[in-house]
Amino acid sequence: MKILLLGSGGREYALALKLRASATPVELVSAPGSDALAELGQRVELDLEQPASVAEWCALHHPDLVVAGPEVPLVAGVADAVRALGIPCFGHDAATARLEGSKAFAKDFMSRHGIPCAASHTVSDLATGEALIGSWSHGFPIVLKADGLAAGKGVVLAQSEAEALDTFRAFMAGQFGDASRTVVFEAPLVGMELSLHVLVDVDADHAAYALLPACQDHKRIFEQDRGPNTGGMGAFGPLPFLHSGDIERMRVDLVQPTVRGLQKDGLTGRGVLFLGVMWTAKGPELLEYNVRFGDPETQVLMQLLDEDLAALLLEVAEGRLASRDLKLKPHTAIAVVLAAEDYPEGARKGVSITIGNPQATLIHAGTRKQDGQWLTNGGRVLNLATSAPDLAAARAVIEASLPEVHWPGMQVRRDIGLKALRHAEAGRTVQDPW
Ligand code: AMP
Ligand code: GLY
């Protein structure tokens, strides 16, 4: 099966490894890919923001399946353009991708379909927003979200009225271009955050979905969740204290109304939805939709999934998914990010990486190869990923692997999964204070 994989990071590298391990023989082409992805298949230079660029290549080379990694191509309409050629695409249409591409659209969708989420106001003019901040009654922080895509930087938790005003004015002045000229204000939700991925295959007369194990990301750069937010410094899953009743609750409260909502609204689903969930005192509430796999959550999920990934993604892309339990290894998986010096403010590039022989799987995210030597080439450089019978054992494999990979200035969190492990060891449940 010839597969065109769109993207270039750790998520795509993990997908590529899994696709190549499929029982179905896979010929992999990545675009724009990376030096590391080039070692797993062919690499082509395509402009993922231009659906025509991808469609042109597809019309010439006839892949059996296109798999979209990041959200930007989907919001731009790449999946529509590929499907228009009669080529299956794992990835949502532009209309459905608005669930990630517009926070205001997503909030409307949630409220229309009765999905529990934070109270919100959508504002597109300065005076209304300033008045809203002046009369804010939902407590602090005031959550401000740029409506459109802002490379993960469009959400600010303002701790004071003054900070909210500054943020709001900067957004309205075009800090993220048109993406921030509409702003969603949200009441703060307090609780434990988790990532729930669901494969969805929905159209007018078919609605199927399959849950992947719930994971937890660690967004702050430093241990104990201190320091600035990053794209994610490590993840693990499933959560040891999340029981089948808890999963059932998320299925009933969040997933089913989402799938039914897509169908009622005449939207198609042909990919994954990644629900950002906050488990509050009232139960699970939806923070956001992503129309793509999470990074580094994918690195965890690919360790756990015991399926022929190429066949599974093609099932979704061709609208043949049947709602079912996916085959999973009875393990806990963990992915730890090795990040560059200066990340997340910047990223020191071009530093030589020493790679020994780690027991954990080495996943390339932001590297490049020069004269046979791997160099840092992005913020999140490498991941170590593994699975083991339980979380403690998986953490131990990572600990044993860490000395095998290093470079000057490398940043790593060694507490991935530790808070959850302590929570579980203390006999606490998801409903207990986090
Ligand atoms: P989002 O891109 O909407 O997921 O927001 C980024 C991060 O901001 C989330 O992962 C949460 O940690 C945090 N966040 C978003 N919305 C809220 C909220 N209503 N209350 C508290 N934290 C939030
Ligand atoms: N790890 C969070 C994300 O992919 O958005």
C-alpha cells in the first residue's frame, strides 16, 4: 500500500514506524518529512498549506492512502482536495476541521449538542470585550482564546483584569493576525487534564467510532508542572486510576454527543478527534477539539495499539470503520521528550547528538543529519518511547535509556507519569483532588 504521510515531527515518525510494522506491506512517502523520515521511505517537498500542491502530487503518483499528521493542512482543505481525486484520506474535511480551526465554532458545536464545557462568550469588538472583562463574574484566571490557529500559543490564562485587558487588546490588534480578531472568553475549569483520542467515521448514513486509551500530556517545560507551556514534554497512558466506568462516562457525555452532533450538522468525520478533557468536580468537561493526533500522545498510542495501522487508517478513510474495541497491548506506554536548549522560547539548532543504544524506541522529532551525524533541528528533538506491564516499569525503562542519548543543553522531564503514579498508589480516583 503506497501511503503519503503529511508532516515532519515526532508524531509522524511514530506513525511511520507503526505503518511500516503493519502486516500490510507499506511503501511510505513523507511530505515534507525529515532526514529521519527519509530513512523510513521516500521524501517529497510539498507545501502542506496549499491543497493544490498535495493534490498535484497525488494525481501523478496515485497513493492508496493519504494520512494527514498536523491540523494546518486539514484546515486549509487538503483532505477535500485529495478525496476529490477519489483517493482515500485519513483526515477531516475543512468543514469538520473548523472544530480545531475556530474555537468559536467549536464552542457553538459543544453548546448546540449539550456537551459539558466551560461557560464562554465569543467577542469580535474591542468595547464588548473590555466591558466583559470589567464585569467578569466567573473568577480567575480569565481564559482568553484566539479563535483561529495560533501554533499552540493562542490560549492565555489571565490572572488579573489588567492582564486580561492587555492580552485582549494585543489579540484584537492582530497578535495572531485574523486568528485573534475574534476571541473566546472562558470560565476557568479546575481539575485533571487528559487527552482522549477517538477514530471517527461519520457521514449522512454511517456513524462509527473507536476509542483509543486515555493519555496524559505534561505541557510545562519543568518538572512538577513549572515554567512556560510547551507543545508537550512527555505523555503516558492509559491513566492507572481511570476505571472502565470513567471511560464510559466520557464516552456517554463527550464522545457520543460529538459523533451524533457531526451527523446532525451534516459534517463528515474521516479521521481522529483528540478531545482535550478537564475532569472537574462535576465530571469530564471538554476543553477543546483537535482534528489530528496529539504529539507526544501519538508516540504513546502507537506503543499500545495492537492493530495493522495501515489497514485501520484505510478503513476510516474509506468510511468502512465499524464501532469496536481496538486491539491493545495490556501495557502502559510512556513517551519522554528530549528538548533543545532554550526551548520553548527558542531552540538551539545544529548541536551534535550522541546516540548510544537505548532500550526504549528512539523517535526523531526535530533532527537533521549532516555527514552521518544527527544534529538538533527544532524544539522537541527526540523522544524515547516504550511500553511495559505498568507505569512504574515503563518509567524505569525510560530512566535506563536516558543516559544513552544526550547533547549539551538537552532538556528532559524525569517526572512524566509520576504524579499519576502517586495518585494511583494513594488509592485516589479521578474524582479526587488532583
Ligand atoms: P486549548 O488549546 O483550548 O486546549 O488550551 C490550551 C490549554 O489551556 C489547555 O490544555 C488547558 O491546560 C488550558 N485551558 C484551556 N481552557 C481552559 C479553561 N477553560 N480552564 C482552565 N484551563 C484551560
Ligand atoms: N500534546 C498536545 C497536542 O498535541 O496538542
